[in-house]
Amino acid sequence: MNDHLEPSGSHFIKAIIEGELASGKRDAVRTRFPPEPNGYLHIGHAKAICLNFGLAAEFGGTCNLRFDDSNPLSERQEYVDSIREDVAWLGFDWEDREYYASDYFEQLYDWAVVLIKKGKAYVDDLSAEEIREHRGTLTEPGRESPYRGRSVEENLDLFERMRNGDFPDGSKVLRAKIDMAAGNLNMRDPVMYRILRAEHYRQGSAWSIYPTYDFAHGQSDSLERITYSLCTLEFEDHRPLYDWFIENLEIFPSRQIEFARLNISHTVLSKRKLRLLVEDGHVAGWDDPRMPTLSGLRRRGYPAGAVRDFCNRIGIAKADSIVDLALLQHCAREELNRTALRRMAVLDPLKVVIENYPEGETEELEAVNNPEDDSAGTRLVPFSRELWIERADFMEDPPKKFFRLAPGREVRLRWGYFITCTDVVRNDSGEVVELRCTYDPETRGGQAPDGRKVRGTIHWVSARHAAPLEIRLYDHLFTRENPNQADEGKSFIDNLNPDSVTVRTAQGEPSLAEAKAGQSFQFERQGYFAADSRDHSSERPVFNRTVTLRDSWARAQKRS
RNA sequence: UGGGGCGUCGCCAAGUGGUAAGGCACCGGACUUUGGAUCCGGCAUUCGCAGGUUCGAUCCCUGCCGCCCCAGCCA
């Protein structure tokens, strides 16, 4: 069951459902999530998944997982597998309700026969191009096909022979007989079946004709007695056709309701475009951590709960919108702050030598694993005479509000000692390569017995004990807020951010090498990082930056 | 100039006749062994525009303006 999941706010679909339940028009809520297995799920699908499963849970109904697989050309089992994995990862359970439109092909065929017998469908010999020409334009009505008047008997015979494979691919189609003058193009005798001798990943070569979306989707809903068939805005024009099939077939009246699809700034959310990024090698695969796919977000370190929280916060409405990526990042930080173990890792190392600390000595300092969660306990971190600190935590000539290390300044090493910088060592080209410091043995653990305060606390790692970590820092995949808004003659590909990933070697606490693939940590004062699910190992630790920590110092710097 | 939709704060989004929720972002301040977290405070006299109805309209009516979708035998 999915009862454990968070409820969402109020929206128009919920209002419609409450209305129909109250009036007695409906007595149950049955929804479905109907992906076509021709690509990986992305966060836009997560919105639909949370909506459909969420509504079912909230109203004590059910939500089916249905693969909308009526086009054999692009569908594959690999995609079915990834979709199942992603929906489950998101935290939703469809129990035994896993359906396939392709399992309904026989029933769909019978229903097509019903329409033919009613004189509501006919076999058309026009070519694809001729059908297009006959369809008319947005402002002019279409023309009827010369084959529109065929007898029921002839249509029955022809349709059966289409199924039997008597005709070449594309030579005939079955069309609904509606109205070639309709303002809505979808009602100008839409195609219901096409001849296609393609190997279907589940049906094999059992069929030589395949139903189109319009003749498969709504009927599948009806078969499953779906009460609310939720889809995105671009299907609004299809609703009259959706209802036409239900009425003329006299089958269970599912109701289609449309809502706006999700857009997020600095990325694209269309399967077609994501596939292009993968196929043209702009990213390393569907699960590249820069991808807005669920597998990409997961690998990047986004927790499923954060994605669900995001989906609940963005709301459901009918206005086109682009949600700020910052909201998704906020959701990740909120969950990770509560759950991620803290560790120290230095991303841009600068050597520090504690001159008054005995050479060769090592001690273990106790560090809190998560200040937000006492049950996470503590760990021991090795300390010795030579350390790595963050290069950005030292300034030779610091501005007044800089609280970190500088010549003559004292700071606290997190969970360690107070140290004071006494000298700066440079190389031939004048770069700072090492800091000489002294420590105060009385301040072990980070408190001074004399009550002395320091403004700054910096993270560090013992040079001798440090584990080298491969760190992958990610930035926006696209430079533009709306990548689809491309300059004249260019495409969204031209808006790709050339610096969307940078790799570097960091020095981390030794325990980081023991991290499990996929495990998330907060590298203190830096951000949240997840051990890469593909490349991480204790011999070669690899971490992906999920999101940075908020950094008010960096923001203040930027302002001035 | 056909049909279908949508326009409420920088970004999302409630509200739909009684005088503008909330979140993100942003800006202050408190606190702090993460310049993190947390806490407190600020942030639309105004709801695309113009008329009208009404004691009263973001919500009703009329007319404009702007944006999105549709001419696949894709979904």
C-alpha cells in the first residue's frame, strides 16, 4: 500500500473528484500511470506518478501501472524494467496491478469490429500522404475519402484481411467515421489501426496491425474501469475523441482530465530530447547524474523522499510553468540534512603543519555523525601533525568579515584543536603551498577552558590518513533557464553547459573509502555527496555532488 | 483568420462575490564547534488590460491584449 506517503495540497482535480464522489456520480477512485516503454522515466513522470498514486491513496482507491505499448517500433523490455525499478524506487506499490495495453489487442480488435458493424468505422486505402491532404488545414475543413462509403460487409472483410497480413504495410488503415469538417482535427476521421509488420517486444509477430494511441488508451482505461484518466494538456484536444469511443462502444465511462506538464529551469523534460542527449553522447547515459531522469537523480544522490516532496510542493494546475530548480535542491537539502552522516573532505587541499605537535604522533578525535540526529552517534577521526585544509579557508590579507585562517589568526579545527597561523610558505612562483601553525593542546575537542572564542571553524583531514577521493562536481546541464528558447537557427543542444561536470581529487576522512555505493554524506561546509553507484569502490572511492550547502559567505562575496 | 486551453509577488500556487493562503527565492536580525541547520521578522492596497453589473469583483458579464497546444498510419 501507499498510505505511508505524504498528502499533497488542494488542486482542481481533487475538487472534481470530491464533487463526483459527493454527488454519487462515482463511488470509487481508480487511476493509472501509463508510460510507454520507449525511454527512461524523468522527474516530469514523477509528477504524474505522485499525482495518480497519491490520489488513489488519499481516496482509498487503487492506481494501476500500465504500459502503453501499442507502437512496436520503439518499445523495449529494457525500458519496462527501468520503469518498474523507478516507480518502486519512488516509493509506490502497484501490487499485482501491472497491465499492458498489448494484452488488450484482441479486445481492441473486437471493439473495432463493433464500430465497423455500426457503420462508425471504415477501411481506407488512401496513402499516408493522401490522408494528410484530405485532412484539410487548421482553417479549412477536410475532404471525405473516396473509400468512406464502403459497405459494412466490405469493411469487415478488409479489416480481417488487414489482420491476416494480406496487405502491405501502410497500404490501408481503419478509420473512425466522424466528421471531416470538425474544427478539432482529431475528429476528422482519425486512424484507429495501421498495418505494421513489426516485431512487438511482447507480442512477437502475432499482429500485423496495431491500434493507435487514440484507439488504445481510452479503451484500456475503460477495461480497467479507471475513473480518472489523468494526462497532460496536449491531450486536451483528444478528449472529444476519447469520449466518442466510449459512447459509441457503450463501455465504462472513464473521465480524462488534463493538467500542465512539469518544466524545470536549466534542464529539458521531454523523452525525445533526453534520448537525443544520450544517443548523441552529450551525456554518459540515461542515468548520467546530470540527467533529470529518475535514474540520473538517484545516482546523483537525490533521495526518493525529496523527489516526492518536490512533486507535492509544485502543485497541480493548468498553467504552463517552469519551476525553479532551486526548489528541487531545497527539497534535497531538507531531507539530506536530517539523514546524511557528516564527514570531512577537503576538495581543494592546502597543507598545514602544526609545528608544536609531536612528529609521528597520531590521536583519535571524536566527531558527531549528525547533529540533527543523536542516534547517528559519533566516530573517531585521526589527527596528526600534518593536515589538509581547504585553500579557500586561508587568506593572507583577509577582508574584515572573513572569519577563517589568516596570518596570526586563530580558528577552530572542527572536532579538533584551535590553531594559529604563524607562517606562510611559498614556492618559486609565489603561490602559497604550506601553512605553519601552532595548536593549543588545551582546546582538544574544540573548547577553550579559558572561555576564549573563535569566530571560525574549518574542516580538515589528517594528511597521513587521508583517503584520496574522486569527486564529481555538477552544475546546470544547460546554461539557459529555458534551454528550449534557442537563438535563431540554433537548438536546445547549443544551450548545453560545457562545464556541467568537473572532476577533481579530494582528501577525505579514511572512513569514506568504506562507503557503500549510493550512500549519501554531507561533506561539512561543502554539500551533499553520494558514492557513485557505478564507479565507487573502496579501492577507488568516487563521489557525486548532489547539491551544495547554502553558503551565505559566498553570497555576500558575490554581492560586494 | 479553425478548434482547444491558460494569464494571481522574481519562480510555483491557493482562493472564485465580502475585501489576496502557503512554499521556493530574496532581504534583515537572533543563535551556532558546519558562514550548515534552527528561530524571529520583512516581502502583491493588488489578482493581463479596459469597460459594465453589484453596497462590494481576483472571483459575474462584455471587449481587448498576451502566451501555449493541434494538420504522426508517435504517445
